[in-house]
Amino acid sequence: MELREELQMLEHQNKERYKWSASTLLGVIALLIDKGVITPEEVDMYKTKAEMQTFHMQKD
């Protein structure tokens, strides 16, 4: 029972860390778009590429 609680706590910490990272990443992407460093189309292209890589990694 104790091990299970510890695993749940670690899982919760990882989820919180991921949420913070995702929101920070979205802010950085928005800033780069505002500054003209990257276009929304390029963001979509990279997003699609990342999704494809994730899909292939999960399949293996």
C-alpha cells in the first residue's frame, strides 16, 4: 500500500511538471510568432512532425 501511494505521488508530480512545461512552451511559441521569428504555419508543421514521431514511438 505504501509503495502504491508513493507511485501516485510521483505520477502527480510528473503531471504538474508537464503542465507547467506545456504552458511555458505555448508562451514561448506565442512570443516567437509575435516577434516574427516563426510563422503559425511552421508551428503546425513542427507539431504534425512531433505527433508523427510520438505515434511511431508508441507503436514500437
